[in-house]
Amino acid sequence: MDVLQIGPDNWAEKYEIPDDVVWHFNDFSAKKYQKEKNISKFAVVIITGENNLQDQD
């Protein structure tokens, strides 16, 4: 499973990630990265840290 985490700290450096999870951190442009890595979509996107998202977002 491909997971994209968006936030200030890479959780893969803090927590043990299961072997069947491919962890991607927001240190790149997601669209460009997806194209380079041939990933059609992420199964999960995790947003960490302070954000300005509203409930409708």
C-alpha cells in the first residue's frame, strides 16, 4: 500500500512502519513524484501538524 504523509515531521523516522506499507513523505511535489514512480494514486494521505483545512476540505 502506498501512503502519502503531508506534514512537518516524517513519521517513518519516528514510528515503525509495516513492511507492506510504502511510506512517502511530503518532501517532494506529489504529482511529479507519482509520475516518476509510476504511482496512479495513493491509498492513504495523512496530513500532520498545523493546517488551515476546514471540515468541507
